[in-house]
Amino acid sequence: MGKIAFIFPGQGSQYVGMAKEICDHFPEAAEIFHEASEALGFDIGKMVFDGDEETLKITENTQPAIVTVSIACLQPLLIEGIQADFTAGLSLGEYAAHVYSGTFLFRDAVRLLKLRGRFMQEAVPVGVGSMVAIIGLSREQVLDACAMAKDEGVVEPANFNCPGQIVISGEAKAVEKAAAIAVELGAKRAVPLAVSAPFHCSLMAPAAEKLKAELEKVQIHEMKVPVVANVNGEVVPSAEYVRESLYKQVSNPVLWEDCVRTMVGNGVDTFVEIGPGKVLSGFVKKIDKNVRTLNVEDMSSLENTLRELR
């Protein structure tokens, strides 16, 4: 029997109505929304279930919302006694992984994420930065494209999602030039992302510093399940490194492909994506087509996952 990993999605997967079915069927999931609302000081359930896309898309709303949804969708698996051998999340999803592992309390995570979202949005004025997904180039080619465009400003790899999909981030003119160079180098496509700021690049350094101060206020516990970190694709060695890895994560690239390869190398053959969408499942399959991917975001996906895991 292989091992199981619980993986948690990041920004961009959100939609109005996410987790509604799960909360209607499981009081434990609904309680997670109640706990988040108390921690944040507003009704996050109303925003997620009955709100509008524009409000949900505001970064300081999106980040706590997605983790609230993920932890709510986790509850039915916990009720069934299903546990993971490893856990990880993409960008803000790493906070959900730490909540699952017991590193910090859920209410501390949602408070941190609201601030993280605000700090990241404030770091760069709207319109100054951008992000583009480069499809069909190697890591080395993307690094070359960024190097050739740096005379226009900051442009850096931000997300190593899977083979052939790497996101670049930075100042808009530099990102545009790097994307054009990437196409000249043979990229199949360069897809601009609908984001409000250039995440996971050095322009986020001011946000990282502000988050560092907030992380110092949060109590960190020993991890009950190994968490694989975005910053280096390796298992976080102990609780004392948690703050550092989450601080660095804001202004450094997300090494998602490395995270998945680390888990596969440690015997994981089943990945359960918990929360909105199936973006991570798609990345995992492109990284290793031999593993099994499942997800939990509504009742039908939950029932299928429970059927497969029982």
C-alpha cells in the first residue's frame, strides 16, 4: 500500500459557492466557517456562498477564504478516519497544510492570511506588476528569458508548477519582454494571469518583512504530519523552521514540482486535493502520470474519494 498526501490549492481556484454542499451535509464543516468568521470579524460564509466574484477576488479576502474552504472540505475525511502521510499546499495552501499538520491553530492561519493578502497587495501598486504563465519551455530557458529582459526591470520565475508550465512575475514591462523572448525561444504560449500583484518575486520583499513580524506573534507547534515547503521542495525539518519558510515563501518562487517529486520519492502514490478546483491534480499528473489523483470540493468528489480510499 502506497502513501497518501493531502494537498491544498492556492489563489486563482476560488469561486462563489465553494464548499456549500459540504457545509450543508457536515456540521463540522459549517463550524469551520463559523470559527473563521469569529477570527476575522465578518461573515466569511456569506461572502463565499452568496457574495460576488469581485469581492472574493480581492487578495485579502481570497486568501483566508480558500483556506477556510479547504479546512471545511477536510472535515469529512477526518470524520472517516482518513489521514495523510505527507501534506503540502501551493502558496497560501501551505497554511492549510500546516493547519492539518497541527503546526498552528486554524484561527491563527486565517488571521495571518488576511494580513498576508493585504501586505502582498500593498507591496506593489495595482498595474505596476504582472504575472505570465510560460507554457512549453524548460526551467533553464525561462531563466534565460528573464535574464535577457532584466534591463526593463524586475522579472523572475515565480511558480515552477510542473514540466512545461512556469510562471514569471515582476514589473509589467519586464514581464512583457521576458514573455516575448520566451515565445522566440520556442514557448507554445505565454498566458497573462488575472492577478492584482506580482506574487512570489523580489518585489514582495516589503510584504515578507511585514508578515515576518506577524508570524512572530503566532504560537508554532510540532508538526504531526510532514509538511513539504514551497521554498525548497523539502520536508520542513522542525517547528523552528516554519516561520522562516513561510516568510521566505512570499518573495521567492514556489517550487511545486519539487514538492511533488519529494513526496513521490518518499512513497506517495495517492494525492488528494482538498479545496476548490483541481488545478493541483492537473500539475501532479503532469509531474508523474503513474500516481493517483483525487479531490474533495463537493459531495460527488467527496463520495468518489471516499470510495477510492476505503
